Amino acid sequence: MTPTIECRRPGLRSVAWAAAIVLLGAALGLGLNHVSSVGINMTIALGLDEPAQPAAGAQP
Amino acid sequence: MRNASVKAWVWQAFRLGVGFLFVLAAAGKLRDPVKFMGGMDQYGLVHGAILPLGAAAIPGIELVAGLCLLLGWRSRAAAGVISGLLLLFIGAMAAAMSKHLELDCSCFDLMGSDPSAFPAPAFVDRAIGWLYQTAGGAASGLDLAMLKMNAILAALAVALFSLTSEPSTVPRPWFWRTTLAKVLALWTAFVLLRACEPAEWVQHGLRILLLLSALAWLALDLFRYGWGSLRWGVLLGNALVIGPLFWLMLYKLSDGPSLLGWGTIARDVSMLLPALWLVFYGPVDEA
């Protein structure tokens, strides 16, 4: 079938699908990074491996 | 009518061209996300938690949007996402230039400086290696890794342009269109497989599965549409003329000298224009 082509402004449906593509892509990227052995180590990159600093004056 | 068929051709060419480039760009970043994060960091625009999260998420967004364009599914929305990303990249490069920074754009890094790192299925590796030995490639001094990379890129380019040169006014089975989608889906699956580096037996099993799927798909299509749907003349013409041109473009983008400053902006704008065209002139039945 030959696609019918005409100029038109993208509607709300296109915007919603675009948002869905961004969310799906971000989830895929983060998921692949998580399972990949060459991925970014988020624990280190986000500083989650550092022990929490005790509040000033707190008892050990 | 002629105008409509030209528009349909342009639509196909833009869709496949931009989609393919974005899948390539995503594959390069997925192969080495840490390097991409370093590249993003050089711009000095993103800090804190957004830097690693963005470096992990952007290749995924590029991959999904690129595949949507290639497969013709929600292509207007995907072109909108790609336009947004390109505007972001252009803005980032402009900001870096305003700070007098000379940065490599970190956009395409599929091969880096090592062509042997180019992702290829093991059976393709073996087949090209066998041809190389048989033809006496070692004695001629040809680089096997470079040869392999060229062969794969040229084959993909030929498949891509065989599709775009299909006369859109003739209702016919979308044989090449579906075949290309399958080839690229398999190739993308392989790139992801290599990038994630799972256990050896998983890689081996998936390779066999991908090969069997490709053969089954091809056999089913030939059974349904017959040999008449294979247009050898167009295929050969594209192989001789458009294939090498497309390869040169890809080679320069992926492994050539780094594009800095205005070069990057000019290239991004040249991809942004077709992407915007797709957003506003995409088929009416596509979101």
C-alpha cells in the first residue's frame, strides 16, 4: 500500500506516543546497563557505596 | 500522482536513513556506556546523579526511537523524539563552543579506532575469514578486520537502499521491507547481546536461535511471495552505486576523524531536518 502523505500538525496522540517511546527507551537503557558487565556502576556513580555520615553530635 | 510517489519515496528514505543512523549511534554507546558518560561529562552541563542516569538512558531512547522509524511503527512520534534529542545535542555543542571547548561529540563510536571491535555474528566472522584465506588475503596485506567491517556495512547499506528504491506506486508484497526489518532486528539483537556480555552458553544459544530465526523467516517469505519478489537487478545496481557511497558516509561518521564544533552541528542539523519533515509530513495514519 502506498502511504498517504499530507502535512499536518502532530496531535496529542503523537505526543503521548513520543512520551511512551522516551519512557520505554529510558527503561531499556537503564535495564541493559544494569545487566551489562561493561555498564556504568550506578552504586559508585550515584555515591551509594559511601557510608552515611553520622549527624554532628550523634552518639555512635 | 507523481508528486505523491516522490513524497512517499522521500518519506521512506528519510525514515530508514535517520532510523538506521540512530540505531548505529545507540549501538556504539551501548558497547561502552562508561566512555559515553565521560564524553557527556566533558561538556560540563550535567552533574550529579543525572550524568550516569542520562548516559545509561539516552542510548536506550535512541535505540527505541530508531527502531520505531526503521520498522515504520509510530514513526511520527519517534521522529519527534529524535528531533528533541538532536536539538539537545546541538544546544550542548553550542554551549561547549561558547565556552571555547573543543570536544569530540561522542555521538558515533561503534568501532572506536579498532575495526576488529565491530560487532558481527560469529558465523559471519567465520565466513569472511574463510573467504579471506581462500582468496589469499593474508599475502595481499589486506586487513581482515577492516574487510569484515566493510562487508557488513555494505550489506546493510544495500539492503536499506533496495527497500527505498522499491516503486511505492506498485502494490506488492513488502518483501524487502520486512526482510530488512528482520535483518536489522537480528543485528540489533546481536549488538545488544555483545554489549551485555552474558554467560558463554547464553551467547551460544542465542546465536543459534538468531540464525535459525533468520533462515526460517527467509524461507517463509520465499514460500509466500516466491522468487519473483527478489529483484536482482535493483539489488545489483544498488550494490554497485549506492552501497559504497553509503558505506563511505557511515565510515566517516563512525571511525573517521572526530567531528568538532561546527562540523557536529552541521551534521546534527542535516539529520534534524529530515526528522522534522517526518514529524509534519508523516503518513496520516501514523501517530
